[in-house]
Amino acid sequence: MAVALTGWYVGYVVASAVIVVVVMLVGWILSLARRIGVQAQGILAEVQEIKVNTAAVPAVGKVNDNLVLIVDHAVAARKALVGE
């Protein structure tokens, strides 16, 4: 009768070992996910700062266009005044 129970004991030990390994892996994965989440929050904060710092960049094209117009008008005014 003791021989018949040996298989059950081995099965319980193997199942327990598998459960322990799975729990350890899940804990490790969750800790990595937490670390990734913290890093993602830091990255998001940096991206928001970059967004604030570069908000004026699209206006550069408009400013350049206006400066070209001003220079053109200045050249035309100079020609009108000097007579060239």
C-alpha cells in the first residue's frame, strides 16, 4: 500500500514545484511591468516638456514669410527713395 501512495507524493511535490516556479515567474513579470510603467511615466513627462518647448516651432515658417515680405518692402521703399 505504501508503494501506491509514493506516486501521489511525487505528484504533489512536482505540482508544488511547478506552482512555486509559476508564482515566481508571475511576480518577476509583474515587477518588470511596474518598472516599465514607472519609466513610461518619466518618458511621458519628458515628452510633455518637449511639446511645451517646441510649441513655437510651427510659427517659424510664418515669421520667415513675414520677414521676407518686410525685406521686399524695404527694398522697394529704398528704390523709391533713392531712385534706383
